[in-house]
Amino acid sequence: MTDFHALYGRYARDVHRFAVYLSGDPALADDITSETFLRAWTSVEPIREATVKAYLFTIARNLYLHELRKRARQAELKESLPSSLPGQHEQAEQRNALGVVLRALRQLPELDRAALLMRTQDGFSYEEIAQALRLSLSAAKVKVHRARLKLAALVPREVLP
């Protein structure tokens, strides 16, 4: 892809959303998104048009995994994020439900989480998932199916509409 600005405009939101769902941390997702596009821009090899989204997701996932390894060597602080904006009752419920789902997502193994997010949030085909995660086609299908079942078991029914 020759126009990097167009590449960023087309895929930045998808990469950011993927990073938020992987990490559960919007600030980290911002960093991952920036670094993903920096690495794509400075890559020696040209980006193939047909696989650009999978390529960017692979970079984002690898950056997330690198961050996990780095954080494993550091002390973890408690994750209590008070709401910074007073919202209406419905908005509060939606944030709570999102928090429950994000916590449940983080309980899934990283590979399962990545496969599920690629399929459900970004509409990747099973072939694209298999390629991005270096799995066989059947293994990609099984990962997505099992991740859906695990997530359904982790999220209380009253949270889902």
C-alpha cells in the first residue's frame, strides 16, 4: 500500500479496538496502535494489499504479548477505575456490563481471545485467523468455537441482552 495515511485512516480504529479487547486497557491500546503503524511504516518489506488487516493485527498481537512479558516482571497494581463522568443509570449499567465482558475475555487464554475477537469483532474469515495466528484452518475454527463457549460460561446471563 503506497499511501500510508490512507492505510492508517482505514485500519486504525480496527487495530485500536482489537488492542482494547485484547488488553482491556484503552491507554495500552493507544500505545499498541501507534507502535503497530510505526512498525508497518518502517517495515522493509512491502505490505500486501490482500492481507494488510491481518498483518496489522499480527503486529498488534505481538506487541500485546511483548507487553505481557514485560509486565510479568513488574509488580501489578489493583485495577479499580472509578467512573470519571457522572452518567445516567443506563450508561452505568452498560459500562458495568462491558467491564464484566472484558474481565471474562481476559480470563480466556490469549490465543483463544485473539481468535474470537478476530472473528466476531473484525469479521476475519477462518482462513485469515489461521494465517494470522499460525494455526491450521480446523484449529482456528475450534479455537473460535471453544472461546465462545468459555465466554458464555463466564458471563452471567443477566449481563447479556
